[in-house]
Amino acid sequence: MAAAVKNLLAKLSPDKAEHPRRQHAQADGDAHGEQEARAKEAEAEEHAAERAREEEEETREREAQKKEAYEKDDAKDKYGPLDIASSSSDRELISTFADKNDEESVCFRARVHHVRAVSPKIVFLVFRQQIHTIQGVLAVQNDAVSDNMVRWAGGLSRETIVLVQGKLQRPREGQEEVTSTTIHKFEIRIERLYVISEPSVSFPFQVEVASRPKEATDNEESNQGRITDRTRLDNRVIDLRTPVAQAIFHIHAGLTRLFRQFLDAHHFVEIHTSKFEESGVESGASLFRVDYFGRPAFLAQSPQVGKQMCIAADLERVYEVGPVFRAENSNTHRHLTEFTGLDFEMTIERHYTEVMDRLDEMIIHILRGLQKEYHDEIETIKLRFPHDDLVILDETPRLKFSEGIALLRESGWKEEDGSEATEDEDLSTKAEQRLGQLVKEKYHTDYYILDKFPLSARPFYTMPDAENQKFSNSYDFFIRGEEILSGGQRIHSAPMLEERMREAGVDPDSMKEYVDGFRYGCPPHGGGGIGLERMLMLFLKLGNIRWASLFPRDPRSFAKSTQNSVETTAAMAQQALLQGPESETRVKKHGSDEMPPLENLIAKYGDGTNTSWTDPAWTVWRDEKTGAAVGYIPNSGFAIAFGNPLCEAKQIPQVVQAYLSSLQQSKLKPVWCCVDTETEHYLTGSLGWSSVIAVADQRLNPTQANMEDDKNVRRKMRRMEREGVKIAEVQGEVDEDLRNEIEAKLEEWRASRSGRQFHLTGVRPFDDMAHRLYYVARDKDDQICALVVLAEIAATRGFQIKWALEFPNAPSGSIEYTLSYVIEKMGEAGIQSATFGPGATQHLEIADNVSGWSVRLLEKTYNSLAKRFSLTNKSDFRTKFGVEQEPLYVCYPKGELGVQGVKAILDSVMMDK
């Protein structure tokens, strides 16, 4: 396999052929052909309606026959529907059955987990209570169990809630213990079986299938089916019924209970602070703004202010379990916009390490308590999330921040941009993870503490280190290389606090109630805060924080219900900079209406990928009915499409189907790259395609971007100001002199390029000028040194930074300076979304319907290509501007990509444009 990949890489070469821009329609427009098609469509609809009527009649007949058979059965009092009010039995738990005796009677309520009729005379059922399951057997037995009772039981729907009465029995002689259930040594010999509640609709997936071990669903040849993570989260109530999810939330509750238990035993007082704040600047986290009776307020990003006010009020030791809100557009495995905070604050008698000691004791109490009390639940979770048990030492290693940095440097670790970790800045996520590996190697533990963080990386209320003001009396606690708790000593002196607030740009009067507590005198104190879901995710190694949240909320939540208002707001902000013409697709065909212009569709529906379609290298397919568009590049028998279809979201299914039909006629195999969640959901969920993540939309929020955050950008901006670089904005038609000047610079730029170039479009800044904004930077000699071009796309997407070019002999840092200026301009206009366009991810991730050997082949191929061609170089450059990686998908019909498909994708992005 490795040799095949190596040979493929050696042979890769761009397609040098000319590709004129082509646009074609779905049908030939022949009137007779259209009439014939409509007639066939009507005939098909009539057949479908007739079949539906027949199926409905057949269903009614079957139900009538079942009812008649039930009414005639002498044993009907032993099965059938049950009025819950008529049941007086106490509920028994399946978990206790292993300790009972053979032939002991039991009566319990459970869900039907699985049904297997092995003959007309016998049926096996698996019953489930939360994480516990037991097998039941129902067999025809003289007057005790009738044929119809067995037939009826065999027809029960999975997930039906039943009342079961019977006797425990060991499996028959010669049969092994039941290994597919949690109760092995007994099964239930069913005597009575009643339905309490049953499903009234079909399920998007079965709980029994979703409960299978990871290795079963990963085995492509097992034919057991794989349920995507999004399908589980979109149908959360069903997924929560699985034993693994049940176990997670038993431990979730246990973690909170152990937190309270420890603090109650140490005389802490539980408090409940307000979740509304007049001002929210204590941690620098982004805020959710709400309308509070016509006045602005914010959802609390932490209970920090309330905790400290309680200390000032002499409650001395307090804790809180409550919701925390963060308006951060972070679509990662470890971020939520709403989570549960476990917060703690206490007075200090002598030294802030008292707080650290108490927190350490508490964390150990929680972790060891979970391992001791929830062993069965943890083992259940391992079936889907395999992991090693967390290693905890009797004495927790405590490293100073500077010692952690030294460990990273000694190991030779560097950031993705090649820089080393420094003592002046906080650790990046990657640095945290690597440090966790180094600590595990050196100290043999998954849990450790990092102390004395740089003061510049902490909130304004953090107490500086008395010996070195560069550092602070603050700490983070880590599990498996990721932070679970952050805290420290707080400033308790009012004058010192007010000074630090002003240095941080916070007016003390904007938080008067908070500051007054310190002005009245406040004892030394400190504390910390835990993200419950993150701690649980890391303890159980779930890989994604969403599995640790009952109903997870992230930046993509509520997309449909808020789309209209968000789009209106975004459009108003966009128009403050540029308002080019837009066109909508058609809902119905209107005779010989002309197709809406492609450029206008991009402005209405497009994203950073769609703007490439105006390049002559692209073939643009148009849907005759709606006017929708799909851009693709034909290559080696494949049609390599990039970007979502340009149409209304509700039109995606019909447009995709029409496009695929067109490709079938052209004998081209479809591959669809750089699509968002909605399109990918249709392709994988409805059409059964496979998908992977190898590309991410590199997006930022200009209203929140602060170019001063990156020290390299900050340094270059200062240099450009000293060197007299000036920037001018040009909107609409660019005059001929300026065009000629820019074209000359572009020729110099092209001549300076070397090596293979990966791009979806050539540099053609003067295509579609109606939807472009130009920012031209000139040096002190009035020579153009940099060019940034914005492309107008869908209002909710804002703008694409289409090209950002630094020309030969430009002052070093010209492009960073120009980009910073452009991003600041977008932020001032209220633009909350902008994109650099798609960029390669560091590693390929499997998304949907890919398993078995395909996973290893794709990962190996992608990683080899990414390393050889430095695919992530652009992505690395863009990180300094605060971009967030929003995953995009590569989708293809299951089993039809292969090595040739990968080569076709690469040829498409390397061909001359």
C-alpha cells in the first residue's frame, strides 16, 4: 500500500490542457420532450398514490386480523395493552437480577431492545433498563403461552415500553451464558407481557444498533451499519437511550455530587448568583447580549463577580453549580456556547497555595470517587469510547509555567508556524497537549498542575507574583493534556484592583457594585472554575465535548429558526461597504426566462469557494427549472465539484438530483468538495455517500478581531507606519491607469513564484468588479506594494478575502499591514463574518460512512500529500489573523473515490488557471 501511494505521488502532474468556460442546461428545451416528461411524471405520481392506497388497505386488514385473533385467544389476559393504572406491581431493577435465585419470580418494566423470532413457537426478546439488559424467552407452552401470544410478541416494535412477569432461569443445558446482555447467568422465562407505551413513528436509527461496540460499527464488512455523529445529535432523545449515553450521564451526575460532597464537608456554602450582568468584562470572554426591558444586559460568562462579592460579604467559602454562557464562535471538539460551571472561592489565611491545595484535594476526591463508584458505567462507555483508565498519583506534580515551557523547549517542540513556546504568552491547545504527553512520560500521570502563569495571560483581577511581577499567583489543572480548571489568587485591594482595571481598559464605574465590595474592605481570597462537560469528556476520553452535554449548544445551534433575522442584520452591515446586484433562483419554471447571472447568484447564496466559478477553467452546470448553478472541473472521468450548489437551502435536494442526472448522461463520476454541513447531510444521509474532512473554511469575525493580539503582526504594523505605507480603497470600476499598474505588479509577482501552486482560481482581480472591493497599499515612493481584494458573497457569510498579495520588493510586512487595515474596516462596518476561503487541514478526519481499510488508505494518502506539497502553508499564515477553522466536507458515492479520484481532485487544483 505504501509503495502504491509513493508511486502515485511521483506521477502526479497538473492538467495543462486549456479548459474554456462552459455553461449548459439540464434539458434540451424541446417542447415535445417536456410534454412527454410531464406525462410520465403524472403517471408515476398516480402509480405511487395507488400503491399508497393499497398499502393502507393492507395495513387495515392486518390490524383487523390481529385484533380478531387476540379477542378469540383464551390466554389474552396474559398479554396485550395495559392501562398503567391497573398495574400495582412494585418496580424491580434488572441490575439486581444477578444476585437472585434460579426460578425466582420477577416483575419489571423495561424497553424492548431487540426482538428475534426463531420459529412460530419461540421468540427471544432483549429488555433494557438504562445500561442494564437481560434476555427473555417466550415459547408456546400448553395453556400457559399461546401461539398467538408468541406471534404478537414477535411483532413488537423495538423501544416499546413493556411490563414483564416471569421467572429467572439459567440457559438450557448445553447453552453458554448470554454474552450479548449485561446479565449473563440468567434469562427470563416470560409468563406475562403487557404493552405500556409504543412508538407511533419510525426511528431514524435503532437504539440497539447505536448501542453496538465501536469495533462492530467500524468493521465495514460486518454490514451492521454506522450511525453518524450528527444523526445521533440531531436525534438526541433516541441517542440518550443507549447504554453508553445513560452511563455518561450517570457519571455526569456523580461528578456534580462528589463536587458538592467534598465542599459541603469542608464547610463551603452553596450559592446561586444572577445570570444577568450589566457589564461583563471580567474574563475577556465574548458575551451574549440581551434586551433587558429596553436596556442592554449580558448573560453571565462566569459567576466570578458574584463569588467575589460573596467573599467581600463574609461568606468566606462558597461554591456554585450553574450555567455559563460564552458567545465564542469556536466550532471545536472542546467548546460549547453554554456549559455547566463548577465554581469555588475561599478566603486565604497565609498563602494562595492553600486554595491550590484544597482544589487538588477536591479533584482527586472526584476522580477517585468516579473510578470507585462507577466502574460498570465506565466499562460500558469503553465499548464505544475505548480508553485507558486515568492515572492519578498520590501526590500531584506541580510545575511552574516556566518549567513547563522548558520541558517543551527541551523536547524540540514548536508551534505550527515554527516558533517556540515563550514564558510571556499563554499555551496554545497544541502546546498543552504536547506538554501533557511530556508530563506523562516523566511523571507517569494524566493529572498535573501548572502554576505561576504569565500575568499578561490572565484576567485583570489576578494577583501578581510578589517576587516577579511578570508572573501571577494563578494556576491551571490538566487532565490528559487539556485544561479542566483555571484559577488563582484575586486582587483584594481596591486601589490595586482599580489600577489594573484601567490598565485593561475597564472603567471601574462600569462595575461599581463589584468594586464597592473591595472599597468596603475584602479579605485575601482565591478560587477556580471547572467546566463540567470538559472534565467529563477528558476523564472518559469521549473525544468531543458534545457527548458530555445533554443537549449541546454550539455556534451552529438554532440555525434554521434564526436565519431570517440574522440574514437581515448581516445584509445591512454588508451594504455599508458594498452592495452589488443579486439574483434569486426560481421556485418554478417560467417559460423562457433567462438564467439569473452566475455572479449575482454568488452574491446571493455563495461562499468563498463559489467565487472561483467565474474563472474560465470551470464548467458551470445550470438547472433549467430553478436557474441554480454547480461549478465543477472534469478530470479523468470525474466531475470534481467545489462548493455548495447556488440555490435556496430547500432546493438542495432537487438541484443535487438534477445535477447528478446530468453527470450520468455525461458519463462522469461525481466528487463534491468543500461543501458545508447542510449539503453534506443530504449527500450522506439521503444518498448514502461517504464524506471526510480535509478542508476547512478559514473564517473570522472582523468585529472581534484584534490585530494587536499577534505579536508578529503587531511588530510589522508598527514598522509599516514608520515607513509611511498608505492604503487606498477602490470600489466599482477600476480606472485603466490603475489597472495597468496593478497588472504590471501581478506579472512581477507571477514571475517570482516557484513550485507547484494549489488554487481553485487564477489571480483575476478585475473579473466581476461589481462585486469587488480593492485595497491598494503604496510605499513611501508611491509604488504599489500590496493588494487585497474583497469579494461579496451571501450576506450571512459577509465577504471573502479573495486575494491578499504582497508584491516583490515590498517592505516586509506590507500584506499583514494591509490585511489588518481591511479587517478593521469590515469590523467598523459591523461585518461579523468574513472568510479567506478554504484551506487544507493538518490531518484528514473521517466524517460519515467511511470505515475499515478505507480509513487507513485515505489517511495515509492525505498525510503524505499534505507533507510533500506543504498544503497547510496558507492556513498557517492566516492563523495570525484569528481565523476559526469551520470544517468543509469532501463527499463521494460510497466506495467510488479510490486512488484515481484522489488524483483527479489534485489535478483539478493544480491545473493552470
